[in-house]
Amino acid sequence: MELHSLYNGYIYSDEKQKREQPKHWHFWVPLICYFTGAYSDEVGSLLLNDIVTHQHIRCFQFSTHGKLQPRFVPIHPALWHAGLEDFINFVSSQKQTRLLFDLPSKTGRYSEKVRIWFSGEGERLGYLQKCGLPNVDNQGVKTAISSLRLNFEQQLHIAAIQAQYRVALPYLLGLKIEGEKATSPDFIKLKQLVSQVRVINPNASWQRFIERHN
């Protein structure tokens, strides 16, 4: 996926599109998926109580995807820089319990609504197409919101090898090793690894998002 175009699209610019109906989750889902490797259903299910301090490190606690193991993923500095703390305070002030409270479920899942907005459906263009990106990449692989998990995995794979700390990768992805739970690693090292996921747009800002003009 061409990440530069994705994270410099209209959601992260200063101007709204015509007839756009912006939601807070439009801004946060692509960012949180990219910096955590979580599926959109996991991100959509996050509660304010799932933002926790674990071993003295601020983390997202993911525990909602049946095929994956529960895990704590350190919050990347870029998310704080983008205004996550202000957004958490805003959500709390609205008396909401879900972080992405304006993301509705469809057929009982949050991922379906995300999929349609991100990739489009039928004649309806998704965020990808509006950023000039195709649904299929140069290698014939379908591009979707879940592609961000693959990107996270690829970056962390390299970082974990360089740090000689491969146990971090299956834990962060919620995977089992030969049917067993991945061992919980040292969270200081885990934070160091997650922090190496590269920042595509350092100017991404939730405040900028809500102040965009027509």
C-alpha cells in the first residue's frame, strides 16, 4: 500500500471533501491499525478502560478478536503527537465508554463499516480511491484496512531481528506458537520496538482534522 498518499489524503489535510460527513473514527482507525497491527474490529471495540498503564507503559489492551490472543500493545509516540490524549479527554467528556464511539457496528461487527468506508463497495468510492489508490497493488494483492497489519508485521519483523528479540513479534500480533500462547515479553523492549514503526505524516493531528474547512 502506498502509505504516503493514504496518510496525506483529505482526512489528514486542511480541507474537507464536498458532501463529506466526517467522523472521528475516520481519522483514528487508519492510524491505530497502522501503529498497533490490530484488526479494525479490535480497534472499533476499544473501550476507554482498554487504555491502560502496563508495567509503567501506556498501552492498548486488545482482547476482543476470537482468533487472537489478548495482548498489550505500547502506544506509539506518534499517536500521542496526533492528539490521542486530547481525544480521550473529549470522549470522556461526552460520557462515552468506547474510544471510537461514533463508529457503528454492522452485522454485529465494526470492521464491516470500516471496510466499506476504506475500500468502497460497488459504485461507492472508498477512502483509498479518493486518495488515488487502487484496490489491488502492483503484485495483484487486494488492498484493504487489514493491509496495515501486514505493514506493521513487516516493520516489526525487521526491528525484532535487529534487536535479537523475536519473541516480541508473535506477542504483538496475538499469535500462538505451536498452539501455545506467546510469552509476554519485556515491555521496555516492546515499547522500543513499536516506536520504530515509521511515521508517515508527522503533521497528522486530530485537532487539525476537526478544524478542517470546506
